[in-house]
Amino acid sequence: MSQTRLSRYSVSIIQVSSILLSASDLISINVSALDLPLAERLAIDSDPSIETFRVTALSYEDASVADDTLPDPRLRLGAVNVPLDSFDLEQEQMTQLKVGISQDFPRGDVLSIKQQQSQYLSQAALSMADDARLNVLRDVRETYLNLFYEVSAYQIVRETRQLFSELVKITESNYAAGRVNQQDVILAGLELARLDDRSTKIKAREESYRVRLSQWIGDIAWNDIDNVFPPLPALPEEIDLNDVIPQHPLIRAESAKVNASKQMTEMARQEYKPGWSLLLDYGYRSGNNPDGSERSDFATAIVSLDVPLFTGNRQDKKVSANEKKISAARYLKDDQLRKLKQMYEKNHHLWQRLQERELLYKNSLLTAARNNTKASLKAYQSGVTEFNTLMRAEITALDVRLEDLRVRVDRAVAQANILYILGDTNYENL
């Protein structure tokens, strides 16, 4: 290899390696690129599950008004004691044309209790809408972060391929001049093909993440991705899980469902009390009495009461069944609390360990990989090492860069999961 060409090759190796070892300098910012805040806004605006829960909450609000209203009264119209021989309304003294109204009054406080139950169910639906927003934020963030990794990794690999492509050309030229053996040419071509295979795999994963992202934001998911590392809200320095997690929308929803179950039990207890109804009738009589006077009209007032005497197989069982439903709702709430705490502990420990790894790559591994490629290049130029040693050094540098990017992305994913558990309210500003 000529000294001039080798010098140009050395400069190329160092420049490309320097570029590859700086993930924040991949490409210039594209102002039309898709960034994470935009993806979050679009996803929240278009997610149907959020609107489903919101409309459900409104339906329960309307139902609560109806639940506290008495049943509609019933109007009664008819003819009573009509003689069948003549159908003459004046023939018999007991014949009447009747009009009346009746009203049912439910047992005890059933109406107000049912109203409270609907209000609790409305609260549960609103909390589920908040949880759906948090779920969308978490899922979009995780998908976008992984998409960001694949897009950035693809460019890193393609830049490395440019270096390897130059290596192949130089190796073929030197082989033709008899300065290197055929194995070096084969090795350079092999590594170049392996990089092409890696690029294809990365593109496949990128397209998969874009398809998943498109379910929330549509075709804009196929836009260019902003090269700036996706920003996330910072985590609070001190967290008391016993205060934070019970305020999570999912737990608030479960608490509201427990209260709704309690109202069901209270309604079952009201069945021990009598329901009653009121009937008012007016009976018009035509014709005259034997003495020639007009027949008097009739008025009727009747109060009916339910008599809950046999409660063993009905009221008692209903109360017992609803008390068991309360217990089931409480167990479900406790289970959700346990899962959220476990999820927080898992992701918080992961976030801390990934932070340690991120600092290790930043302060040590990236620099060591860069220095290794420089040293391998100098040794190869001096004839101290073989070509495959230089290739391994470059592949190691590539792997270190990709792993550094992977660590930062995984740490951000863990942070997104923690924000979900803490009930991140950032969506309110989206």
C-alpha cells in the first residue's frame, strides 16, 4: 500500500470512527420530521378508547339523574259494572265510568342509592379514560423510542458500511499489487455483506414499529424521524409509593367500582323495607236514583304495601351475594395496587442500572473503542497486526456504539413505564 494512499485511508478511518462514536451528531435536524411530542398529541387526540370511557362517564351522569326520579305514574280509564244484557250505562246504580291514577314508590332510599351508584360508575369511567390516556402515552413513547433506535442504528450501520466499502476497495487494490493475501479480500467482502444483512434486519424492525405507531397517528408515522433523542418528563427525586400509587387512575377506578358495589348491597338491604303504591280513582255514574235524584259519583283511594315476610331465600341471599361482590372488587383493587408497585420496583431498578451502564459507555467504553480502532490502524500500518485484527476493532466499535444507543433507549422506555405508574399528567398539556 502506498504511503499517500495509506495516509488517506488512515484519515478516513479516524474521521468515520469519530462520527460513528457520537450518536448525537448523526444528521442535521429536519424541521418537518416527526418528534415524540407531536406523536403523543396526535395519538391522544385520535385514540378511540379515551373517548369511549368519556362518553360512558357521561351516560352514567345522565343515568344518575334518571335513577333519582320516581317511576312514571299510570293512568287508568275504564267502565265498571256495565250490564251485559243492554250495555246501558244508566240501567244499574253500580255502573261507573272511571278515571284514575296510580303511583309506585320504591322501597326505602333505593332511588338515592341507585343515583349514587351511577355517580360512582361515572367516576370509574372518567378514571379509566385517564388511565387510557396514560396507556397511550406509555405505548406511543415505547414504540417511538424503539423506532428512534432502529432509524439511528440504520444510519450508524450505513456509515460503517461506507468505511468497510473503502476497506474492500483498498484491500482489492493491494491484493492486485501483491501486498496482501486473498484472505484479507474475502474477509473485507464478508464483513461488508454482514453489514448489509444487519441493515436489512434493522429496516424490517423499523417498518414494524412504524406500522404499530400508525395505529395511533396514521400515515404520519412514515415521516422522517427527528434525530434529537426523544425527550421525556423528568422523574421526581423523591417518591412515596403509598401516596402516589393509590392516586393512579386505575386505582381510582377500582375504588369507585368498590363504592358502586357497596351501593348495590345497600339497595339489596332496602328490600327488607316495604315498597308502596298509591291509587286514586274517580267514578262517574250516569242516570237517577229511584227517587229521581242524580246518582252520586264515587272516589277511591287505595294504598298498597309490599310485605317482605319471607326473606331467607330472597333478600338475605341478595345481600350476601352483593357483599361477596364487594369483597371481589376489593381483591381486584388490591391486586392492581400490587401489580403497579411491582411494575414500579422492576422499572425503577432497571432505570438505575441502565443509568450506570449509560455513564460507563459515556465515560469509558466509547473512548476505549475509539482508541482501539486507532491503535489497530496504526499497528496494521506498521505491519504489526493482521487485517482481521483491524476489522475486529471496527466491528467492536460499531457494536459499542449500537449498545450505547440501546442502553439509552431502554432507559428511556423504563422511564416511560415509571411515568405511567406515577400517573404522569403531562398529557394535560399536550
